[in-house]
Amino acid sequence: MAADATDDGDGDGGEWRFGVDEVGEDAEPLVDPIEPGSPSAENTAFFLLGVVTMVVALGLLLFG
């Protein structure tokens, strides 16, 4: 069974994946903008743990 010349193996029958209005400079972005929120206590604790770890590591490298 021979493959069709327009079939690229992804099973869509040779149809274009994106329309002309979806690509290029004038295309509308599909992603929603990221909006700021309040950080959770768990995320803040891990951030501060990372900061303290790096300060200690740099202190040991420079002065230890």
C-alpha cells in the first residue's frame, strides 16, 4: 500500500494545520497574558530557602 503524495504521515489527509490568518506578523496571539497573583507560603518558603542556600554557598566559596 503506497502512501499518498500529499499525506505527510500525520493522518490529517494533507490539510494545512494553520490558516493564513493564524501565522505571520498580523496573527493574533493564542496565549493568555500572565497576570500577577499573590505568592503562596510554600512558594515563598522554597524561594527563601534557595536564597539562603546560595548565600551560604557563595560565602563558603569566597571566605571559607
